[in-house]
Amino acid sequence: MYNSLWLNYKKLSVSDDFEKNIADCLCNVCFVSFDENNPVFLNAKKEIETAFSVILDRKINFCSNENEMKNGLFINFTPEKDLGKEGYHVFSTDKGYSIEAGGYNGLLYGIFRFIELLRLGKLTGNVDEKVIPDNPLRMLNHWDNMPGDIERGYSGNSFFFEDNKVLVNDRTVMYARAVSSVGINAVVINNVNVKGEASYLISEKHYEDLRNLSEIFNGYGISLFVSINYALPMEYGIETADPLDERVISWWKERCSEIYENVPSLGGFLVKADSEGRPGPFTYGRNQADGANMLAKAIAPFGGIIIWRCFVYNCRQDWRDTKTDRARAGYDYFHALDGQFEDNVVLQIKNGPMDFQVREPVSPLFGGMEHTNQILEVQIAQEYTGQQRHVCYLIPWFKEVLSFNTHMNEASVADIVSGRAMGNRYAGMAAVCNTGNDFNWTGHDLAGANLYGFGKLSFNTSLSSEEIAYDWARLYMASAMGEESFKKINGDRITDVTVEILMKSWPAYEKYNAPLGIGWMVVPNNHYGPDVDGYEYSVWGTYHKADCRAIGIDRTEKGTGFTTQYRKENAELYSSADTCPEELLLFFHRMPYNYILRSGKTIIQHIYDTHFEGAEDVEYMSGLWNTLKGLVNEDVFERVTARFEHQLMHSKEWRDVINSYFYRKTLIEDEKGRELY
Ligand code: GCW
């Protein structure tokens, strides 16, 4: 059982005006000059039929000759216009409405958006929306394992795998519809940690299922990708995985040819190499480009691409060693290889240099490579941001990352990963996905906003977080209730409350988490809940080094030298505590607790204040949520309420554990005399 996410079409008849002017007009739909056998076309048409017949509660008449129709919705194939294959233009005309698209993906996106505009009540007045996606690749990375579990999955088990088999069923179709409705065009179905049966996902045993799955995906404009085990040839009796060894090279060539014979539309492979125990080219004294290029050459004849992750680091560090710095690793391994990768290799770079903390600086690899295809990797699976038990709307965070000026010719991260800055064909954004087989797909209903939002943002990076939140809230929370709740007052109330909660949630989470960008005060391994010294006494190398005098890591030239990996302007900005953005102060600097911040507060007082505030913010959000009782769907209300109850308790635990830790280290009292344990 599963719901239909934000595609829960309900009858809409809000006013007589709607009935007369919109509903009557939209029951005539004309598709002009499309290939009517194209699978994407068929799905697009089916979507209109499904949506309109419910929303308008009328029979829909289709035609393909525009002269046959006086007014209605005209959908035109316009490859000659500047929309590319994926852009669309929706506008009103004196005969009703038009959607123009230059390709089948554009057609699908235009139609999905048109349905949204209808449901959002935005089809009145003059409509004119032309969007060409900013990012060529808009990807979801699932960390699903073939036995059926999900690494860092917080919403049930996999709907792609069970008992080491690939699942292809009605849920697959619902998934493809939903993610393509927000513009996703590439999906990796399996975990980057490729173990057990997953090594053999690209083998005869699973080809047929992969082909069936890829056909469903293709019908929604999505390319199927798989994660592979870099050392796979060794499972087949070759004694090495050295990328320069002829036996390895020809093994991959043959395997690629076999795969493409069976799954012709495969997009390519995602690879995690030389990281956290995964094999890679380092074992053979080769570099990351050697490994990626070997695979790229093998897959190139079939049009495939290799997405190679830059999350390469040594997860062993002695605490006394003040020079080794995990933050440096990505740049240290990849920067010098700029320009050496094959054209069909794309490097996938996590937003920060560490690992999806609630706050990190942007990875210096963005702006550090001028001749390499790059994808930004973010994580909507809330591994470090409340594991979908806390509400944490991450789109504002991603917007900050995208707008970061790398000072490589003044390009922002958005400029680089869109391909605009360097004119690359392969570029884009990927999110580690937050879905599972729970009824509502994301565990926390409000986490659905991150799935919807990631797609929307990767399609159009200039949308604001609020706009995205508003549309999602309206489509999922308010319109799920059907006509009654959608009526002005309730619909607005539900939407406003939901948007307010979403927009408060990431700042609130940051407040009760580790302070000022230092990160890593979580329970090791499962990464849930506070444990200030959890990683302090592990070899993982993510130390905060808090003692009774100071806290933070000196990452300037005098320290680990991480700041020198940035372009001059950013290196200077981060090098001095006076100019360093304060939310990152302890990431870059080791500071005494009585250092005075720009707010006039000492660091220790800032820690106390933000932690009290964070927990208060949760109380406020949960109170707001309670005002929706009786207005939103009861199931949704119950599920979200239960999660807020947990978050209320857990945010207080975070507050108390962190505050008491620093109080005991420093013995400095809270100026406001609040209770410190
Ligand atoms: O930090 C780690 C996560 C791992 C994950 C890894 C990665 C898939 O805790 O669970 O492994 O990041 O991104 O590869």
C-alpha cells in the first residue's frame, strides 16, 4: 500500500467561474504533431486523462488536428523553438491554453506542470511560464540493498529489491510518475556500497528485470543507472582490478557490450571507489582518473557515462596528528587530475568536504576544477538531519550551497553544476534519496517536501525555497483533502502553517545540533541523537577537540591548511576569525569559549542560547501543527503528530546533552540562569 504523494488528484470545483472558464475549456485537448506511439507521449497523454477526468469531473475529448477544436488545451511539438528537449512553455491564448515542448521529456514536464497549475489555482489570468531545466542531469541515488534493506533508509524497506531480486510492479510506475513530475531524469537504484548479490546486478541473472525497469523509467523520461563494484572482474577469476591491466580492460569492454545488448537504454554506472572499505584503483598504485577512465572507455561505445564519486578519504586518523584532515581529502585526491578525465566521466561531489552535516562549508572542489564534468551530491535521506523523525526541510540549505561564489571566474556552484560555467554536457545534481516502502514513501509526511523540492530545485535552481514549499504544501497537504479543504480558508490555513513549519525546521535543527559548524556530535554509526564525544575517541578522524579552554579545528594555513584549497577570496575569508562566516567559525578555527561573536555574545553563551532556542522552536512548530487538527487528513495528522512528539523530546535531549557537556567542560554559568545539568 502506498499513497500517490503530491499526485493525489481530487475533484476541484471551487467556483462557478472555474466551472465556466476553466473546466469547460479543458475538456478539449489537442496534441499537435507528436509521434503517438512514443512511450513518453502515451504516458503524458494518460496523465492528462487521469488528472483531468478527476479534477474536472468531466469526460476529456482528445484530437490531433488543431482546426477541429475551437478552444481548449493545445499541446504542440515545437523542436524548432529554443526549448531544447526538456524545456516547456505553458501560456494562455485566446483559445484557452497552450503547452509547447521541443522534446518528449519537455512534453511530460509541461503537462505535469500544467496539472499543478490547475490544482494550485494558478490558471486564472494571464499564464506564461517557460522553463528550460538548469541542470542536464537531475538524479536520485538510492542506497537500496538487494536483500531489501536500505542504507540510511528511514522509511521502510526498498521498493526496488527484495530477497536479492529486482522488483518491478505498480509501485515502480507510481514512483516513476512522481519523480518525473518534478523533473528527475536519472535514477540509480542500488547502494554505492556494492556488496553481496548487488555485485551481480549487472549479470545475466538480473538483465531481464533491469530491462523491464528501464522501460518503465524510459516511459517517464528517466534513465536507469546502477552502482557497480569496482573490483568486479576479480569475482570472475581475474586476479587483479588494476585499471591499466589488459585483462581488466577487456573484461569490462565485454561486460559492457553484454549489458547493453540486454539493457540497451542503461544510463551508466555510479562508482564509489577507494572509500570506506570499497575497492578502487589506489590498491594498484593508480589514481582516480585511471580507474574512472578505464570504465568510461569501456562504456562509451554504448553512450553510457561513468559517475565517479569524490568521497574518497582515509577514515583512520590518530587524534594527535594535527595535519591530516578528512576535509582536505577530496581536493587532495582530485584537484591535480583536473582535465584528465574522459568526456563521459562526471565527478560527483558531496556539497561539503565532510559528510552531509547540518552545516559545512562548500567543498573546495567546486571552483577547484575547470576542465572536469561535475555533479553536486546532496542528501535528502536525513542521515544527520533527524532521520525523517525530525522535520528538516533542506531546500534552503541546498539553495545556499548553489549560490556559493566559488570565485572561479565568479561562478557559483549552480553555474558549475549546470554546465553553464564550462559548457559541459554532463553536469547536474544528485540527491541521496529519502524514500522507502512506507505507505507515505518518506516516513515523515513532511519529508515529502524534500523529495518534491529536490526535483523542482534541480530543474529550476532559481525557484525560492518558499515557493517550492508552498506548492508542495498546497498539493500534498491541502489538496489531499479534496474540494472541502481546498476551499479558500482551510486550504490557505493548511498551506500557510505547513510552509511556516518547513521554513523554520532546518534553522531549528541546526540550533540544537553541534554548534557553529563543528559537526559530528552524533552517536557513531547510526548517526542519530547526541553523543558529543562519540567520534572524539574513534579513529574516524572527525574530531572537534573540545577541552576546557577551547573548541574547533584550526584549518587555516597554520593548521591543517584546508582553507588554502579555496580560491584566494574564499581562502582569505575563511582564514581569519574576523571575517569567517560565524555559522562556520568552529569548522575553520580553534576558539576560546569567551571569544565574542558579532552578536556580542560569547561562544559559550551562544551555545546555551541556541540550544534553548532550538528546542523552543520545536515546541512552536509542534503547536502550530496541532492547530491543523480536524483540517488535514486524519492519517497524516496522526503520523506527523507522533513524529513531533518524538522530536519535542529528542530536541530537548540534544539541548541538555550539549549544554551540559559544555557547562561541565568550562564551568561557565548561563547568563540567563536556566537549568544546566
Ligand atoms: O558517511 C557515509 C554514510 C555511509 C555512506 C557513505 C557514502 C553509502 O554514513 O552510510 O555509504 O557516507 O556516502 O558513501
